[in-house]
Amino acid sequence: MTPAHAESADLATERAPADRSTECSGPRVRVLGAFGLRVDDHPVPLPVDSRRLIAYLAVHPRPQPTAALAADLWSGVGPAPAARLLDEAVTGVDLPELLAADDRGRLHLADDVRVDLAEALLLVRGLSSADLLRTVRDIGCPQTGLLEADILPSWTAPWIAVERERFRQLRLSALEGLAGTLTAVDRHDDAVAVARRAVATAPSRERSRRALVEALLAGGHVSDALAEYEKFQQLLRNSVGATPDSELDRLLAPLDSGWPLGPGLHRPVQRWGVGMPGTHRPAQRGRRLAAGSPASGR
């Protein structure tokens, strides 16, 4: 599928944002999952090049010099044709309240335009707050719909790739951290649901799988936790042909050598633990499922 066809398909398949609680009147640009432009909750069609322009400015919120903007959007043509294409794209945006320029002529979205990516990044920062533990304990799990989709996943333009991967890492880390916080305050069902969203996004990412296993263990779902571990091991065997030692192994490895979790598990590196329901900690040797260091980046 060509970039133009992918971008057109995004418009044709536009659906409502995952988290409708943030909707308001005025222009709203969507770049998570698919491109969309709505004004007063009504979809607004745009020409293909105008969609590229609006998407670029939504992903890059700082004012953009026109020469660099044209070069990024139309990298396969020379500076003069790219400048003409940019002028045509601006003309195709028949919404005076959508685009603005600063005193140096740099383009940006108008200040009152809402962008779902900007709201998602605010959510990521909120989930990194030192007050998150207290907030989750008091009011429960926050809405995470904005963290469930990549930036324009069907678009193949080079300028998207870096920002897409950067946001992907941020949202996965936020979901994993939130799952751990929910586990810590005994909101196990919410923790499992959040961790499953991370795993669905990146099945081979060990941190996401570990967050899910920890939430399942803390909630007493030992067989489900072991099933997730086996899924992860099978995924590694299918993709790389091996199952290297991992922090997930250490999470499930018993402190007691007689613990019947099967062969091949390793003695854990103790950092913090997830207590298994129904077990008791002896004075000298505890029967806890210890998590390894979160330094592993997989």
C-alpha cells in the first residue's frame, strides 16, 4: 500500500477516539490509530497533502520552518516543487481556525486545536507522578484509552517512524508502571487489565509480560501466571529459536529449591517480591515469588 493510499484509508475508516471523555467543541486532530479531523464533533475531509500537513504539525507541536517542513513532507522532490506542494496543502485547509504562523513565518496548529497525542503525553506524565500511588489507592485506575494505539500505524512516511517509536516506548512504560502501582495497592483486576493492554501491544516485550505475571500472581491466579510465562517462552522459541535467561524466569523461580514450578527455573535475584496467596514466610527463608531487577529492557 502506498503512503497516499494508507492515508486515504485512514480517513475512510476513521472511528471515534478511544477516550471520548476528552472531546470538546472546536477543532480536534486525531493521530493515534488513524488520522481524523473533527470540528464541533463533525468529521472534516481534507485533501491528501493537507492531511499530511496537519498530521505532521500534530506530531511536531513546535512551530515549523516552512523550508524544513516541505523537505520532510516531500523528501523525494526538490526544494521548489516541495514549497509549491506545501502552499497547495495550506490552501487545501479551508479552516481559518486550524493553522497559524508565528512572527517568523513558521507554521503550527492554532492554540485552541486539541490533539489526542498531546493529551496522551500529558497522561503519560501524570502516570509518572510521585502522587500516582495515592491517587490510584483513592480513586482507582485512570482511563488509559489514549495509550492503546500507535501514531498513524498505517502510514509509512519516514518522518513518522521516530516519533511513533518514541511514543510507543513511552506508552508501554506508562502502562507497565501503572500495572505495578495497581498491583501494589491490591487492585489486581485493574492491574491485570492494564498489563494485558501492554502485552497486546508488544507480546515479546519482557517488561510488559512481567507486569502481567506479577499482577496475576498477586491476585492469586497462579495457573494463569504460569500460562503467560509459557506463552512468552513459546514466543521466544518461535522467534529466535531459544529461551535465554530472563528476569521473568527469576520472577517465577522459587526461593525454595523444592518448589514445584518445573525444571529450568533459576534462583531469583531478590529486589522486591509478590506474595503468593496461601503461603507463609518462615523466619529464615520466605516462600515469596521474587521479581528480578527491572533493568532488562526487553
